[in-house]
Amino acid sequence: MADSKADTSHKKIFNKAYDFTKADEIKAQGLYPYFKPLQATDGTTVQIEGREVIMAGSNNYLGLTNDPRVIKAAQDVISTYGTGCTGSRYLNGTLDLHLELEEKLATFMNKESCVLFSTGYQTNEGSIQTIAGRNDIIFSDRDNHACIVVGTQVSNAKTVRYRHNDMEHLRTMLEKSDPNAGKIIVSDGVFSMSGTLAKVPELVQLAKEFDAAIYLDDAHAVGVIGDGGRGTASVFGLSDEVDLISGTFSKSFASLGGFIVGDRSVIEYIRHHSPAHIFSASMPPANVATVLKSLEILQEETWRLERLEEISNYMRKELRNLGFNVWSSQTPIIPVVIGEMYNCFRFWKDLFEAGVYVNAVVPPAVPRGQALVRTSYMATHTDEHLDKILSAFKKVGIMHGIIDKNGRSLID
Ligand code: PMP
């Protein structure tokens, strides 16, 4: 029901806000799973509402957010550089640490150049807006992350959205397009809700045929999958064929910020033209030092990526064996489909009571009737954590009539 303030307010602009009562309704039922304050964490476990639960919903893939070496690296630079840069990279906000990180990431990713942004979101929004101009066409997967969608909206380019991972549809769209336009195909490398990969070999083939560039948002892939953690294109041995690869520091790299790598001229153009880069303050020193240390650990401790892959395969197999629908996940992101939105909230709550934190994802982020809990894993989860997660899923799944005791699904 609409808030009564909506009728009396003269500021019509706010009526939509007064009418927004959904969150309060869900809260009144005790089912609201969002904005839960974490009171403390060691990475794999978190304190929420005074109790300790296992974290199975974080993007902390390498488990480095609480690593003592990473924490020390962040602490150490604060005494030299202070806590913030108070300016954009263009002006007073460039530190030697930023340059060091750009150089190391370009080398790691085997590309000529790299530019940092202050978030992963800004990286994609700001790079796409800059690279695609008035006479260009962006071909964007329909399931791409919101920051790509916004990047296409603020750019002056024409945008064509193709059906998710549907290469035939993309081909049709490319065939119909102006042969003289500049073209770029933009896709998540790993799709953040389903954990599936972009079809890089097909994208590369189409890009060649139609003289298009390729841009992969590898937020959930660099430091997670591929050769030494070099992301989605490297899974297929095709890194050289992908023009631009972006990543974030808010997941495997245990920090905040983002980057994009590619040919020197293209990166220099982005560096000098992207509003999100030029008009926003640069990454604080502690954030940069965290990434530098995480990148070093990623390369030295190869067991982390191996363990992550092993855990992901194990959890996918075991959740399937219990009877859950995990879509077509290929990565440490493993969705578990529950069904209707309120059922999903109830499931989330009971799982939390059983000691496991996951993320509830409901429409429009997923199709209607396909609300899910998104689970994600980290290299530092122990076997004991995993078994506790699985037994909580089994108990709650049976309780909710989603699976039976014999590993059968009871929902469509
Ligand atoms: N791209 C994808 C695919 C993402 O999932 C996210 C964040 N969840 C981002 C970009 C934005 O990254 P950040 O949160 O570091 O700004």
C-alpha cells in the first residue's frame, strides 16, 4: 500500500520513494536478507547478529582479506603516504605505488599497458563510455554486469544487446550492422550470478569476421581461473586475441579498485579521456599496497588457485548429488535455485539459522520463479567448512521441499 505521505507531498519527485514499501514489508515478516552488518570476520567465518556463521557468499576467492601479510602491507604504507590521495590520478593523486601496480598488472596479464580506476564498477563504466563513441556500435551480452550496461547508456555509441551467450544471435546482429562502424563486443568473462564462462573462442571468431574488438570484464576471473589466474581468455589460450581485459580488486585481490589492460595507445586514450578516471579520486595507498601483496601471493602460492578449483568442483558435484539445481556453473560461483522470491528468503533465513551465510538473488537479477541463493567459495575454506555447508543445505533443502533424502529435486 502506498505511504500516505505520497498524497500530501508537494514534491512529486519523491512519490516513488514514498511508494516504495517492499523492503519494509519483507522486514516485517522477518525475512529481509540484505544489508546485514558483519561485526567481525576472519575471512571464512563471520560474526553477524552476535553469532558466528560460515561465509559461503563472499568474492574473497583467494582468502586474502585477512592474511597477516596483506594486512601488514596495507598498514606499512599508511605511515609513508597517509590514508588517502585526495585527488584524481590526473592531478595530485598519482603515487609511485599506482605506477608500480599498473606495470606489474600489465606484465602479469601479458598486455602492453594498464590503467587503474578506483572501483571495478568505474573501470567498466568509464572505459566503455570512453572507447565507444558516436559512430560506433557496442554488442553487449544481455546478462552483462550493471556497470557495463550503464557504460553503454552513457556512451554516445549505439548499443545492441544480444541474448545471453547466444553466438547465433550475436552473429545475426553483427551481420545486420553498418560495416563501416567501429565495433566492440563486450562480455563478462565469468557471469557473476551463474558462474558460467563467456564463449571466448566463438567471440574471437566473430570478432575477426566482422572486424570488431573484444572487451572482457574479468571481475570474477582474474585471480580466480585460467593460466596462473590470468582470467577467462587464458582458460582458452586466447588472451592475445582479446583486446581489452578489465578486472577488479574487490574480489581475489582483497581490496577495492579496478584495472583495464590492453594496447598502449588504447589504454593511454582511456587514461586521458575517461571521466570516471579523471574526475574521481585515486585508489588510497593501503588499497594499492593490498593489491600489490595479493598479486605477489597469487603468483607464489599456486596452491590457492588449485585448491579453489578443487573446492569448486567438489561443491558443484555434491550440491548436484543432493538434488539441487546449480545451473551451468563452471567456477567458484555456484548458484542454488530455490524458486519463488519469498521461498528464497525463507530458505536464506533457515540456512543462516543453520550457520551458513549465502546471498539471496531475486528478480530482476534472475528470471521470475528462479530466485536463488548464490554460493561462492574461497581457497581457505577447510574440508570441515564445506561439509558443514553441505549438511546445512541438505537439512534446509529437505525442510523446504526442494530436495528429498535420496538426492532428487522436488522442484522444476
Ligand atoms: N563486473 C562484475 C562482473 C561484477 O560482478 C562486479 C561486482 N560485483 C563489478 C564489475 C564491479 O566491481 P566492484 O564491486 O569492484 O566495483
